[in-house]
Amino acid sequence: MLADQDASDRWAAGRLKSTLAPPADFPSSTAVTADAPPKPVRAPTARSSRTGAKDEVAERHRQRQNQLAQARKAAATADQQFRRQCAEQADADALLQQARDRYDQARQQVTAVEEQLRKAREELQRAEHEQQEAEERCQAAADAVTRSERAAQEVERLAGPGSHPDP
């Protein structure tokens, strides 16, 4: 609103035909001087201010639409990446479960083989012990045979050459 009511009314009605002179208590470098003819001033009309406002609103709307489109595009990209990473996670989980299953199976096999090995070692120890006993008996029997042969030879020697019983 203008300070001069008459100027304000002419401004609002769009009836200005020349520039307004400032009041005396407001110095201005654009005041109309007596020597210079007044310059025609194009007063903004209500229509042009409405058009400007509409243009500004339209521009803001266009910017918001661009921002919204960019945000939607970023959201779609993020959603695709999220889905891809979820699929990768599921694949990794499946691989991990397979690895755990193979580990458990291998662990069971190792346990079974270790048990078989323990039993085989026990059997080996028994067989070694039996073999040693058999070798000792064999040696004892060989020693007994040797002693018997010597005793038989001694008996023959003592009995003389003609004392062989005839078969």
C-alpha cells in the first residue's frame, strides 16, 4: 500500500499515467524535475502480478515434480539393490548351511574312523601279544626238541653200537 491515499487508489485502479512524485519528506533521486518531462511508468497490473505468481507456483511445482521423480528413481534403485542384496544373503545362507552339513558329516566320518582305528590298534596289540607268546612257545618247543635230540644221542652213545632195538 502507498503512503498517499490518492496515489494508492490510482495505482490499484490502474489509472496512473505518469510517475508519482514522492512526498516532500521522502527525498528521492527519481523525483520529477521541472526541466525533465515525466517518464511514463508502466504500472504492474493485477493480471501481470497474477501471471507472475502463477508462473512462480508453476515453476515450484515443476521443481517439486522433478525432485519427486528423482526421489522415486533413487527409491527404485535402492529397492533393486536391496532385493539383490537379499538374494545374495539368501544364497550365502544356503552355502553356509551346506558347508555346515558337510562339516557335520565329515566330523561324523572322522569320529567313526577314529573309533575303527582305536579298535584296530587294540586288535593289533592283542595280535602282537599272541605272536610273542607263540614265538616264545615255538622257541621253547625248539629248545625241548634240541634237548631231546641231545638226550637221545647221549643215550645212544651210552648204549653202544649194538644196542639199537630192531624195529
